Amino acid sequence: MSPIGTLAGTPNFAAAVALSGARAYVLSSGATRAQSVTAYRAADLQRLGAVEGYRQTVPGEAAAAGVLRIARQDFFQGLATGPDGRVYAAGGASDVLLALRPTATGLAELQRYRLAFHPFPADQYPYRYQGSRGSAYHFYPDGVALDHTGRHAYVTGLLSNAVARIDLATGATQYANAGPYPFAPVLADHGRRLVVSDWGGCGVRVFDAASLKPLGRVCLGPRTGPDNADPGIHPTALAVVPDTADVVFAAANLDAAVEVDTRSLKVVRRFDDAPYPGAPPGSYPDAVAVHGGRLYVANAGNNDVAVFDLASGRRLGLIPTAWYPTALAAGPDALYIAAAKGLGSGPNLKHQWVGNMMHGAVQRIAYARLDAELPRLTATALADNGFAPAERAALERANRKTTAWLRRHIRTVVFILRENKTFDEELGRYRPAGRWADPKLALYGPRQLPNLYAWADRYALFDNFYADGEVTAQGHQWVTGASDSDFVQRTWPQYYSGRGLVPNPGWTQSLVPAKLADGTGGIPGGEADPYAIYTNLSKLGKWSNPWIAYPERLYLFNSLLAHHVDFEDFGEFVSRNEAGVIAPAMRAHLAVDFPGWDRMILDTQRARVAVDWMRGHARDLPRFMYLWLPDDHTAGSSPCYYTPDYYVADNDQATARIVHYLSTTPQWKHMLVIVTEDDAQSGADHIDAHRTFAVALGPWVRHVQVTRRYSQVNLVRTIEAVLDLPPMSQWDANAAVIDGIWRAHPDDAPVPVQPLRTPVAYNAGSCPDGKLLRRIAGASGQTVTAAWLRAHLRQTDTPPPLADDSYTPTSLLKVPGPEQMRQEWVATYGQAGYRRVMAYLRQLAHQQHAPLSHFLANEDDDD
């Protein structure tokens, strides 16, 4: 990244920016304890003050100077200012539009306008309410616009498929249906028309601004509907074209900005936002602004802003930005850009969660001399992404050579995905890694991972390897789609922090309240149906609808199907149509007896199911097999579950049994096996919070410590190279096919299974019979019906955990990274061991002589 102009830090995941007089305001909606609206001096981005909203109560310690704290207040995406200088922020799960007034030191609360859920038609996507179960239905304010008088505010409700018109003087509110997942409103045609973009639709809807009477909609391409299996175009941000009735909306999944006439309800033109001719999707335009005859389009995927001439529609150049630009505001003399992930992560030496450790950023770029500088800035932006013509040509030459070799020697690829570990967490004790490993950060080692350490001694271990996302919601998209959609990026912080949304990143989850005793309810709290990933939504009942989460070219499985490459999917989600139906052609490649997420079913049982299937297809194993083994996620210290040590050891054993069987098959002679993690969110790493590991195994893989930088998209690109598949996004299209690990002569000796060295053990604590029976059933790969559990429920007499070792289970048994790390360290080494590693991390931070904010996960947590 090479962000230009004046740059200032913001809290995690800056999602909106707005201007008023001499001030700029940034709304941040990360997975942090507090979400916020921060005030800056517009001229130089000096921070003036902030409002922090807390999901429940305000912390007891005193607030910093200029900071207002508000209880039961969230913020999500929408931010606007009125002609009187007031600031209006969309409240997400708190269901309010918060009005603020500027003060000399920041902001003060003025009024909260409460918004109510309004039902949407049963035949409108997503067909069922998609909010958190067990609580009141949310309107979920996510976009806001004011009329020119400042008297009325228009607010979109993400979960209500609605738009509200609020009289700010009286509070009187009108509502209208606004289509699936409305993203943003804007006033067009001199304030006479209200335009709303439909994130889950095919374009925009137009209303009479005074009455909210629908005037029509503008669709780009075919209309969506229950039978549609193509991904959505993801209409997001809106901007008005001055002196016309036109608006421009960003089509995030299409890499385009689209101008529409709100009077004729016609598409006027489309601005091609691809970084180079013929580029696959991946720019993710998600913010637009118009000023001085220029259209500015923020490309979240490319860390730049495209500049178009409005008169001709021609792209003039690119402006480099910080990581993942999400919002634009055009001032009279400068453009302001909010970027969600700022300057990135680095090592996580203080707070341990990559999910919220990155500060956002806001940039101010003066218009003066911008046109003259655009050629140089464009070259920089292209080079930063590897899109410069010379870079792409050199990469293509290298990839062509490696691909030709691979297709002569590799015919079958097996991809094994595990869960949530950093390199240091699992391989910190691997001495041959040298400076790439820090043993003091190693939570596990050869005792729990004898097979991983044996493979590192024999095959290729990737020491300088990175997850492309921060958390599981992104990780599974990156390894199957070489991208994660704008919907996933913007919404995962809300459900990871318990702010009203149901997790919806591609898989499906129960919408009914969890039944903690029998585990038949949804996640959080209980266990979901482990076979839901293979089942149509009509048969599941009240489950989330994930269609909106899909990127433009869907996933690897869709590409395999389209190009007639045989495959089998053990445990990963696949795409559905809008009604939640999996196509029969796709279903034929799903191992429907392989259990997905269920912490009571061990990975060794998953391995048994997979190996049994492979034995039954020994003569015609598919060319690609994908297996998900989630045991190394662990269940923390949740009572009744297996200990973290045993989960990790079982995961290692299960992986080894699969690899061993594969190494005894005839196909092994031309096979490549890849083992990696979906993300790096559960532990510490001394190099980077995104660093995890990968191992490549097979007769044609040599023993090597790979120190060249690779990430998950390189694995995807290599799979595509072997199987002759086209790229799915700009990222695999411009990723290097893995090289430097191949042998001149094969070694096809079978891979032995190292014995399990960790005895079975369970977390202490009260263990209801329902959970105990599930554990017994899960040990043999089975599930227990709710009726059977209810007939056997009673409490067992297992001893309670010590006070320091206890915790309250949270969502998905998927506690945030810092808590997951704490529980696993305490379970393995006790409180003293956990205190030692935390002291060591603080020592490393001190040695780097870096400001504390460089290492903090967020501004409100020093742990």
C-alpha cells in the first residue's frame, strides 16, 4: 500500500466518512468493544473527540478527554451531516438513528430516534428474517441521508428490507418496503426523489421523497428471484450527479459503477472499474463520490480510488489508498477516504486477536494538482497490486513454466483445511524453522502434532505463509473463492461481536433459539445440524439464507463443475440459489455422510468416513478432494468437551490417517496434498497476526523450508494450474503458482502415521447428560436425536472447574481470538503458563520501541 495525502488513524473498521464545515467525521463499526463516531479537523485530520457506543453497559473507568460514552448503542455504516452541523449515525442493532451535535471538544448526544422492524413480503429475499434469534426483531439502521433542509432523515433498515422517513422535529416516522437488504439512501432530482440501493437485489428503487410512494426500480441485468443461482451484483453506495436527475451506484460484485436516470428509470451508462482489460472481478467498488466533473470510485479490493471523467466516462487514473477503502466524501477542496484496515496488522504482541487489532484510516487528498499527478499515482497503485503490465507479463511467464511442469507430474490434488492457528502457535518449537519460529509462543508441539512435525521434516513447510482474511467467515471464502465478498467483509464484525446479525458468510445457520441442553438449536449456544451444509433450506426450516454472501464467480466447486473436473467435497459449504436449493449436479459431488461442524464429533471419525468413501472409489478417485477437519479449533475450556490438547492431537491424527491412506493408492504417484488453516485468529505470532502455515506433501514434493512469501490465494492458483481451471478473481489471476518445492525424481514411499501421544481428556465442569450422550455418540461419529436426549437428561457429578479456569461459552464455541488463546493456554499450561506468555509478549512489544497503539487490538483494550 502507498496511501497518499494527509493520513490519520481511526478505530477498527472505518466504514463511513462525512463532512460538515471545518470538520470530518468517521464512523467505525469493527468487532470491538466500542464502536464509534470520531470527529477530526477537516484541514489536517487532527482528532478532536469521539462518541463511543457500547453494546451493553459503559465501562467503569474514566473516558479519555473529549470522548462521550453511550450504553446500548451500536453503529453500522450510515453517517450524514445536516446543514446545521448536526451529525446523524445509523445504529445497527441498537435500532436508533443517533443525532449528535458538535462541541468544542468533540460531540454531544442530542436525540435518539427509535426505529421499528416492519415485516417484508414472504416472497422477497431473504424470505426469512435474518437477525439474531431469541431477541426482538431489528430494523437495523445501516444507511442515512438528509434532505436539503435538514428537516427529514431517510434511514434504510438492513434486516427489515425497509426505508424510514423521520421528521427530525417531531420524530414522526413513515416506513416503506425498500427491497432486499437495502444498503443506502440518497435524495435525487433536486430532492424530489429518494433512491435506495438494494444490496441483495439487482439495482436501485426510486420513491417519491415526500410520500415514500414507490415510483419504480432500475435493474441491471436479469431480475433476481428464488430460482436464480447466479451471484448478486451487490448495489451499494450512491452519489448524485449534479444538475440532473441521475445517480451513480457502485455494483460491488460487478466491478462497475452504474449511472441511472431516476425519472426514466433507465440505465444511462456503466463505468468499467476493472484495473486492466479483461481482469476478473475483485475490485469491489463500494463507495462513490462526484465533484468537479469527476466520478470517484473506491475499490475496496484494490486499495485505490478510480477517477473517471463524468463527461466522457473515461477512466483518468487511480489514487492509492490505505487497506480496504470503504467510504468517500467530496469536500470543496479535497477528497476524504475512509479505509477499514488502515495500514495492516504486523505482529500481534499485545492484544491477541487479528480480528480487531488493525486500526482504520482516513485520508485527505487535495484536488489541486491531482490531475497532473494521476499518471504517477496510477502507476504506483497498479504496481502495489501486481497489476503493472511488466509485472503481469513476468508472472505469466513464470506461471506458464511451472504450470507445464505440474500438468506433466501432478494429476490429483487433495486440499485439507484446518482451523484457526498461527505458525508460532503450532510450529514455534520446530527448530529447523530458525528465525521463523518463536518457541515461547508455541502452544502446541511435537507431543500433540507428531505428524505435522514429521511432514515438516520430509516435505515442504511454508514458513512465510499468510491467511488472506482475519477470521473464519473470510477464510473459507478465500480458500474456495480466492476472494471474500463485500457483504462478508462488512458484516462479519457485527456477528462476531454479537451485534444482531446471524452469521451468514456462505454457510447456513439456524435462526431459532439455541437449546443448550440437547444441542439441537442453532449456533450460538448449541450445535447446529452438522449435515445442514448439504441440505436445502426448505427442508431445514428456519435457517439463514447465504446467497447474498457469494462473490461474483462463486467458488472452486462451481468452477470444477463447469469445467467437468471430477471432485468430492467433504464438509465445505457450496453455493445455493436464492431459495437455498443446492443444484443436483453439485449435490452429486458432496459427501453427505461427512459431518460438518459439531464439536462432539471427532476428526478421527471424519477421517474414517472420508477414507471409507475413498476405499469405495479406489479405482476412480476424483481429481480434486477437499476435506474440512475442524478439531484444532477446539472448544476452549467449555465443560464436558474434549480438552484443547486432545482436540489438536486428534486433528493431527485424523489428518495423518487420511494422508497415509492416500499414500497407499495408485493415484499417489501423481498426487499433491496441501494442508493449511483457514485463518490465524486464535494465537500470537512474532512476525504477523495473519501468519499461519501450509504443508505440501506428495511424491513430487521435496524437503524444503519455503521462505518466499505465499498466501492462501497461491494455493488456489496452484490447484487451478494443475486442474486447468481459470482464475476466479483478480487475486488468484495475479498470484504465483507455487514453485521451488518440486522434485526432479519422485519419492512415492507411503507416509506413515505417527502414534497419538496425547491421552483422551475432557474439560472439567458440570456435564449435563444431554451433552454427555452427544459426546458418547460423537465418539463413534453419530448424533443423538432431541427426543432421545430429553429422555435421558440429568446432571452428572463431574467436578466444577477452578474459578480462574471457568468461562461462559459464547457464539459457536467460537470465542474471539484473545479468549480462545487464553483458554487453550490455561488448559494446556495453567494460569502460570498463560501469565508467562503474556509477559513475554509485553517484553517483545517493549523491545520494538513502538507506540502502544501499534500493538493494541483496539483503543479500548490494553490487555
